[in-house]
Amino acid sequence: GIVALEAAASRLPIVSTCVGGIGEIVSHMESCVSVYPSPDSIAWGVVQVLSNPSLAEHIRNTAYERVKSTFTWGRIAEQTLGVYHRVLSEYSSIKDWKPRL
């Protein structure tokens, strides 16, 4: 997923297979051209971006705005703290729970 984030932050059009967590970052024909993990499908996606400048521009702008608004260090810190608080509240309610050292 980090490569897609870096591409979006650099305003590059994204052609990507939706494997792993990439689907949480991009959406087909909005912030990327989604393709199957096969050479023919990847080639099709690249041709779509290269032969359609308005699509490439739309993908570049949409992906950049999404990264700029969603994947900031402040937001990442807030989400991480939220996980820590949730875990602590779950474990603090368990009777006789002790941390493993």
C-alpha cells in the first residue's frame, strides 16, 4: 500500500491490482485503474491511463486529495491512539489480568 500512497502523493496515475490492503486506499476509476494480477490486465490498465489523459488527470487529482485528507500523520496518530485506548479498556475490564513480562 505504501507505493500507492507515495504515487498518489506525487500526483502520479495509479494502475494497481487490488491485493492486500490496496483496496482500502484506492477505488477503481476514481483514484486508480484496478486490474487483475495478470500481464494482459496490467497492460490494459496502463493503456487506459496513457490513452486517456482526462482519466489520468482525474485519477491523479482524486488520489492526491484522498491521500492529503486521509493519510496525514495526525490522523495516523489519532487512529493508533484509538487502538491503544480500545485495547487498554478491553484488558482493564478483565478480572486478574496482568501484563506478560
